[in-house]
Amino acid sequence: MRAAIASGTIVRVHILRPTWHWVLGADLRWLQALTGGAVKRGSASWYRNHGVDERFLAATAQTLVDTLSGGRHLTRDELREALGAAGHDVSGQRLTIALFDAELETVVCSGPMTGRHHTYALVDERVPPSAPVPDDEATARLMTRYLRGHGPASLDDLRWWCNLTLAPMRAAVAALGDVVSSEEVDGVTYLWLSADEHAAEAVQRRARPAGDAEAPRFQLLEVFDELFTGYRQTRGLVDPDGEYGSVLPLAYTPLPHLLLEGERLAGQWRTDRSGASLRFTVTATRPLSREDEAALLAEARRYAAFNGRAVELVLHTA
């Protein structure tokens, strides 16, 4: 992974939505051409609130090109200094907007890491050139990629994920023909790649009760896990009572992450470092049996082992 980031095989940019994504460098240009305009239009009020206009963006983009040309890669703080020295007002969020817009316009993307710090580099020096992809072909390509990783899912899920409108997505489904299968369940039309047997099975077990033996008893999922950020309409399948709402605002609460029991949300949690251990504070929505507590502790140990730490578990009931 580090080698791929260092070489530019994988780059980090704001793409699809106004948030960071890691993306293959070979896919960067056609993805931004397809979705970058919608992300920019959706950010217009943010730009206006900070006095940012197209003249400012064009000028800062040119300074970024001049500063980074020749294979240079600089950190955010170094670019703040360079832009300020060139006479640009990059106070407050104006720097963030300048860099964000330059990513959407395919001017800059991530460069190699400098120690633990991310850097920026020029797309034209980081990513090989590629031929433009017509929007209809790009939409079908994006839909195929999305369904491969997220199917079964609805068109509304994909619209949330990539900012496309429904009309071109419906056209892409029609153009893909037998490549995509669909079925309506409880008023929602689910799509999946026809070759994906697991997705087809998932649709058939839509009404499977939580706690089925096929699913892990408990999973400690971060609030930005793709189970939540990758869907909108069908995100409610794990929260049928609507108790957790849109989920993502939980990131700004004292317990920002979510406990999944089988295929249903069952609580919230957080971690804090405690010496050589990770302390898991979990609030479950129901009292847990000893067997439940043992299963939850096993999941916490698995999570902590990935981070090379021991576990402390503090359990509460809502």
C-alpha cells in the first residue's frame, strides 16, 4: 500500500463527494470529469461564504502549478506559505477551498508521504495521461464498479455515493442489460451484477432475522465504514426502527462508532488509548448475556490485535 501511494498508483483526493477517497491514479481523470462538477456545484455556498470566486480559484491554481512543477511535492503548510507569498489570501478556510477545488479540477492530487505528513503534487506529473471517457460509458463503468463492491444496492444508494442524477444512472442500467440483475423487495428495487451469486443470495435473505449464524455475532464498525457511507436508501436495513437516523452525525458524539449485532445496529462505542491497551467503551441497546459479552470481547480483541494492543472493555447498557 505504501509503495502504491509513493508511486502514484493510488492517490488521495476529494472525489465523488466532498470527502477524501483513495482512488487508482488510472481512474482519477475520468471519475473527476464525470462527478467533479456536481461536487463543485454542491459546494457553491461554502465557496461564497468565504469570499471565494472563480478568479481566486484560477489564480491559486496557477500558483500551485508554478510551485509544484518539476516533480515537487509539498505539505499543506508549505503550500499555505507559498500561496501567501504569492499574494493570495488563504486565511481561514480559503486554503482548504483552493486545494479542494484544484483537486476537483484535476490540477493536484496526493504526492508521496513526507514522514507522517501527506503532500500535494501535480496530477499531470503524477498520473499518466488517459483518453477522455464519454459520460455514458463512464457512468456505466462507475455503476459496475459500485455494484461489484456494494451490491445489492439501489439507484438512490449510488446517487448518494457519487452525486450523479437518476436519469443517467437509469440509462446505464439499460445499457448494461443482462450484466445487471434487479429485484423489488418491500418497495425497493435492488441491483447487483448478475455474475455475483453472493449479492443475489443477499437479496433472497432480505428478511433474515438478526443473529443468523451466517453473520458474526458482533462487529465493531467505525461510523465511516462503507456499510454506512456507501449507502443511503438501504442503509436502514441495519436500522429498521430508524433509531440511529442518518448515522454519520454520530461521528461528532462521545460514542462515535456503531456496534452491529448480526445485521442490526445494537449500540455505540469508542476507543481510547490506555497505556499499552485500547479501552473500548461500549453502550449496548440491550442487556448482554455472558455469552454475548464473551463474543463482544473476542471482537474487541480482534480489533485491538490489528493495532498491536491489548484490550480493556467497559460495557454499559442504554
